[in-house]
Amino acid sequence: MPLPSVLDFTGGAGFGLAVGIGVEYEGAYDGADEYEFAVEPAGAVHWRRGDSLLFWEGIEAGWRFLATERTLLQLSARYEGGREASDSDDGRLAGLRDQDSHIVGSVEVRQGLDAEWRNWIGGKALVGESDFGVLGIVAAGHRFGSAVDGTGSELFGYASFGDSAFLDKDFGITADEALSSGLRQTQLSGGFRAVGLTFVHRRTLWHRLHLIAQANVEFYGDEVRQSPIARDDFEAEASVALVWIF
């Protein structure tokens, strides 16, 4: 795939391994006005045969393949860590219960609008247990530059929608939590969550040393903004990773 947002470290066939380190700057939790740096290992394991690729990339593992020359499908499972009261150093989450972590299923489809995938549209759904709910995303992207090896830059916009369970997971406050935290009881009905933009850049720095950079900004919908947990109307994050490809 020529898209910087779709990884392939195999060189076209067989196994591929990338190992390195990444630095992230992001909100302490969804809706936070506190930001922090985190240094974490980065890497992936890929196995490719033809237009089919099995992958493990950090917190996600699955299968992506070309159904047609212009249709990319991906099936995966990913780990979603639960929010904890200790995520806020300023005590913004004091009195709110720690949330469970989840393994959730994901299905994604992208449709190229031209032979070289300069432009594409797509959709994604994440489904988990009843207290995780369902998240749906629609997106459209554009690839810059002439490279078709996955390096270069890409920009895509998206809108996300969740059911009531998913929105309450991040921004709801139960009656018991309202008593213990002093925050207003909040129950979200579900629907529009946010709209955002993501920029991805990949390049080979030297021999097998690869750089992956990403920046994202997301603006919450009106219902989410009314939650006391949403300290800001938006969230932003940026990350840079250096990996060595074997």
C-alpha cells in the first residue's frame, strides 16, 4: 500500500520486523486539559503473502488485505486501556471509578478513488462488551508526494459516532460518582462524538532506520462538551517514533 498510514515492513513478502522507540505528547485522558510526554517502545511484526498481511502493531493485531486493487479491508483486535482516577495529576477525576480495560474487535474498509491511492474514503467500527459499546468512524484522506512505497505524507479528516455506552464510558457520570466527586450527574444519549484531522509522515532516514510521525486534533460535539469531564472542547496529540527494520 502506498499510504503512510498503512504499515508494511516486509519488503513485499515474508516476515518483517521493526523495533524502536517512540515519544508521545497527549492528553492525560479524553477531555483532559492536562498534557504529558510518554516514552514507549515502538515496533511491529508483519507476515505478508501476496496482497494479504498478518500484523501485530503495539496494542493491535489482525489481518489486512486487498479485496480489489482499490479496496483495503482490515479485521483486528485491539487492547483499550481503561481510564483511572490517577490519570489526572490535578485530581480532576477524583471520585470517579476506575474503568475496566477491554479487548475490542475492529473492522475497517478503505476505498481508493484512483489507481495510486492519492485519495480515499473509508469507515471503521469498533465493538466491545456492553460497557464499552460501539464506535463508528467515517473518513476521507489525501496522499501527498509521488512515492508509492509507503513513505511520504498523508492527511485525512474523520467524524466519529458512538452509542450511549461508548460516550458514557469516557464522559458519563453516574449518580454514585456525582456524590463522591462533586461533579454533575451526566448521561449521554449517543450519536455524534467528534470531528478531527490526522497528519501522518513516514520516511527512511538512513539504511533501515525509519521515522514515523503523526499529529492529530479532534473537536468534540456539543453533547460531549457539556460533560464536566471534558475540560477542553478539543484534544490534540503528537508522536514521533524511530524504528529499525530487520
